[in-house]
Amino acid sequence: MQVPGWLRKRASEKLIINKGGDTTFEEDLAKNVLEIITVFSARLYGSRSRKNQKLLDGVKQSVEAAAC
């Protein structure tokens, strides 16, 4: 394996960590499905949060306008 020039100049050490043996098809599939669910749920809850924040800001502005 080639060591980049900037790493050699700094007199650093490169450590490569291998998690272990190969995983089975089922383990890879389960991991990928969990990652997909995580990404989509984060997007869903993030968009809900944004919509709720806009709604709260609108209500706050209406209350402030009515108070004046």
C-alpha cells in the first residue's frame, strides 16, 4: 500500500483496522435496511419539525400583531 507524501513528511503512522471476517448476505441486508429506515425516519421527523416551527412562528407573529 502506498503511503501519501504528506503522511511521510509528518513522520506519522498509518493504522488500518479491519472489523473482522466477511459478513453474510443476511447480515448485510439487515444492516442496509436499518440504514435506509434511519435515513428516511430522520428526513420525515426533520420535515415535520420544520413545518411545526413555521406554524409556531406564524402563531407567534399573529399573537404579537393582535397585542399591538
